[in-house]
Amino acid sequence: MIKRISAADAKASIQAGLSLLVCIYDDDKFNSQAHLEGALPMSEFLKMKPDLATDTDIIFY
């Protein structure tokens, strides 16, 4: 299910360790323009994806 949440709710969930923050951009744009604190680039997320619990909340930006 896709759900929109506020930036404040996203930050609280990430800081509490309840969610992953994932940037949808490639590594170059992630590193130069789109990096938010605590975020993972898509390439790292794709490596982790097979091992994630099915109930893991993922916030894409």
C-alpha cells in the first residue's frame, strides 16, 4: 500500500528505527544533490531488499 506522510512523520519514523529512507535517484545524483540524512541510495536498498522483513516500512523520495 502506498501512503503519503509528512516530512515530520517520516523523520520521526526513521529516527525511531521503524522505517528506511530510500532515494530513488542513481548514486551520482544521490551523492551530489538528493542526499538526506539517514537515506540510502537505491543501489544500496536493492542489495538489502532480499533480506528485509516483509513488514519493513520503506519511505521513498
